[in-house]
Amino acid sequence: MARTAGFYIGLDVGGTTVKEGLLTAQGELIAREVVPTPPLTDAVGYAAVTGGIDRLLAQAAAAPEDVRGIGLAVPAPVPSDGRIKVAANIKLDLDGLRDALRESCPAAAVTFENDANAAAMGELWVGSARGTDSFVFVTIGTGVGGGVVHAGRVVSGVAGAAGEIGHMCLNPEETRPCGCGGHGCLEQYASATGIVRSYLAACRSAGVEPVPLAGPSDSRAVFEAARDDDAAAASAIETMCDYLGRALALVACVIDPEAFVLGGGTSNSSDLFLERLVECYRSYALICSADTPIEIASLGNDAGIFGAAYVALQASRR
């Protein structure tokens, strides 16, 4: 591949992994890497990310100077001044990471965006929402995020918190704190971490042993247990659908989008919950909004990579 074309790197920084992709200006994914998310606060953490970039470039036989832009999708509201005030699921020194990325690829414009907003941009760019005027993207991973698109543009808000549906308080009686410091947030019940917590609570209540879990956000194991008729797993999924359906109904009252688009790792198991989620949503929604479709993102868990690269592409042209 000709190096003169230039490349764009999308980094989707999650609570569990950093997904990295090398893309062309046309949205073609050339190479992909995944690294465990370290504390991104020192040289060791930065090196884990830049090492992934080195491997991406090696796969494409490209050099650092071929990279025109690097975009970071981060799990936090990103205000217009770029000073992140809340990061619920990661440890992040954005200035230090940005400096390390600039050193790694000195010709690249480095920019960043909220992860759900970036994923929404990815779907709008080359995904299932291409050509859509208004939709709400919901990413379900370690946490829950949202990206609001209106008139073909992502809405960020003054503090960068537009679309942070994961931190809508849906249960004010909850005593456990959320990662944001609040209580009873949607994220505590509908995220991968929330699904695992609900599953373990259901197992304790029933006096049964849970299936082996790889970690506190291993919702995949819970979904697999549900496939094997595990009642506690089914209960956790029901909890997820009830809370998420109610949250989407509230969002519809404010946004009234053409569609909801679900992404993130949990969307890979949508065959186990999508039908029930639609039922829950309709039970809570206004009649005029009850038929709003709930779809699965076509870019899957890579939507954040595409969107972050698209943000970098836009930044490089300014």
C-alpha cells in the first residue's frame, strides 16, 4: 500500500482494553490491535499504547511519519476546553498520553472525544447510521455511554456531558456508589460490570454457585450461562433490560430520535436480550415513541475505533 496516502489511528480507551486501529481516509480498517488498559498516568502506561501503534504500523509496512492523525475515544465527558473532570472507570493523564502519542507519531494531529460520541461518529461515517439524520448511540461495555446525533451532528453539550445516559439516576435508593460518585446510575445495572453484579447477587439469593468469571466485567460468561438455562443469569439480563428500556424511554421523551443504535461488547449477545429490551422500552415509552427501532451497530465493538479515527481525520484537515 502506498505510504503517500496517509493513515489515521483510532484508539478506543475502555476500562478493560484499549482497542487500536489503523485506517485509511476512506474508512478502511487496515490493521487492529488490542492491549489491556493500564493506568494511563506514567511512561509505562503510555508505552503500552504506543507499543500497540508500533505493531499496527508494522502490519501495514508503514512508518510513524505516515500517520496524519490519532484520535482517542475516552470514557469521560470531554468539554470544549479539553479538561476532563470525571473519568469513572479508568486512570488517565490525558496531557501525558497526548505528549507520548505526539512523540510516537510526530506528523499526526492528536485529538480526543468521548467514547460514545466517537462510536456514534463511526456509525455515522461508515456504519449502520450512515445517512441518518437523528439517532442515539448507546455503548454497553465496562460502563454505559451514549452519543446523541441531531441533524447529522454529534451533540456534546457545554460540559461535554450530553449523552451520558449511563449516569442517569434510575434508582435513588441504591446504596452502592457508582464509579462517577453517584448512586443508582443506569451503568450500575446495564453495563457489563452491572450485569455481573446482578448475576452474583442472584446466585447468592438462590444459594447457587456462579459460573467461573474472568473478572468483574465478564458479562460474556453470564450470557453463556443464560444460554445454558442458568436462572440467575436470566435474572441479571432481565434487570439489564428493565433499566435500559426505562432509560431509553426517558431519552426518547427529550430527543425523539429516528432510532437507537446499540454497540459495545455486550451488543454481541443481543440475540439473548434485544427482543426483551424492545418489550421493556415499549412498556415505558410514550405511545408516539414506542415504535422507535432499537438496532445493533454494524461496526460492532469497533465503532469507537472508526469514530476516533474519523475525529482524527477531521482534525488533520482543519
